[in-house]
Amino acid sequence: MAGPLELAIQGLKELGFFNVLLPFLLVFTVIYGILERTKVFGDKKHDINAVVAFTISMMVIGTTWVVGAITNFLPYVGMISIVVVSLLLLAGMMFSNNLEGLFNEKWFQTGGVIVIIIAISLSLMYVFGLELTTGGGYILGIPVNDFATIMGLILFFALIVWMVRPESSNGGSK
């Protein structure tokens, strides 16, 4: 039997809260923030920015495939955010005495951008139905999904070993 919270969530689904109101608020907030930041219509034109953001948001909500893409993609954004925060927590534990220095390192910034681009690309491919494999493939006699998992684990542990290796004795950086 469903609990009261599950019934409340189901009621919100039936009212269109997740398919109409939340995407509307998200698009409105993002568009309004961009207009406020860029000052396209000039300084202190909050009312014009709000009307334009409202209009664009209503047009987006009226287009069902865009709303579908938004509602399918946002859970992956949430998951990516959790992974990024977890990685930052790990970095904070490993480099607690020099965390700011780590974020200023070129390799860390470049690696972060690459990881984010790959994560967003994979999420978009999944949301729009593009499969990485056509199913049932093998690489070196190993199923493709298992091979990808093994390679990911190897890269993850190699990255950890590379990040925690001792500094060189000639006074250079890591």
C-alpha cells in the first residue's frame, strides 16, 4: 500500500506538476537569469526581462517534445551533479592542505572539462535514444558492457594512483 507521501507525489504527477510547472519554472529562471546577467534590454529592465522569460517559457511548455527532453534529461543532470560533488569531496579529503592549488592546476581544469563534456554527451545520447552499441557485441571476447566497465575502473584507479603519487625529488611539480 502506498504511503501518504507517495500518494501526494502521484497527485502532483496527475496535476502536471512535473511535466508543466517545474519545466516552466526552470526555463523561466534560466532565461530570466541570462537576460538579467547580459542586460540585453539595458539596466534595470527587470519587467521586460520577466515578460520575455515568461513568453519563452510558455512557448517551451507548449512544445511537448521539448518538455519531454527536459524531463528526461534533468535526472541525469542531477546524477552528474551528485558525482561532481562526490569527487570534490574526495579531492578535499585527499588535498585538504592545498585544495585551492589543485583547482588552479591546468591538468585538473582540463580533466574536469573533459569529464563534464563526456558525461553530458552520454546523457544526451541516452535521452535521445542513441545507443552506444547495437547490443551483443564483444571486444577481445568480453561483452561490450563489461569491457566498458573494466576500462572505466582501470582508468579510475590509474587516475587515483597518478593523483596521489609522491612529488619528484628534483623540486618539480607532480
